[in-house]
Amino acid sequence: MEDHGGRASGSGRRTQAQRDAITVEIGYALCSAVFAAALVFGAVAGPAFAFGLSGGTRHTLVVSGIAVASVLLVVRVVSVLVRFGRGVGAQPSQPGRTSPDS
């Protein structure tokens, strides 16, 4: 049989609902990461502007804020998407039930 999807022949194609869920999760990961990074940048670099610190100190705080915010952004996106990837296909055995003993 032909395999045009670039996947192993045993795994089926994704449904539209699965593709939509992935799209929403990527959007959530990006938005929450940008928000968290902006908060951290503001917390680190904000005092440099609020208190009128000298040029060297201001530069150090801004560069530190950018570095910490960048790392946080990447870590947040990766953690959200990895957590989503682990949960794909994990559904309760009975519809409407969340745990086996309920």
C-alpha cells in the first residue's frame, strides 16, 4: 500500500478535531509563554526605569531581563507541548468518567 503521509503504515491519519486541538494547544503555549516572559522581563528590568538607575546598571538589568524572559519563553512552550503530547489519546474508559473508580 502507498503511504503518502510520511508516517508508518500502522498509524492512521489525524482527524480534524485532533488537528484543531493541536492548533489550539500551540496557540495557548505561545500566548501563555509570551505573557509569562513579559511579566518576568518587567520584574527584572522594570526597576532600572522606575528608579532612574545609571546607564551600566540599567543595561545589565535589561540584558538580564531579556535573557531570563527568553529562557522562560522556550521552557514554557516546550513544557506545555510535551504535557499535551503525553495526554493525546488518554481518555477515560467510560465517557463522562474521569477515574476508574468513579
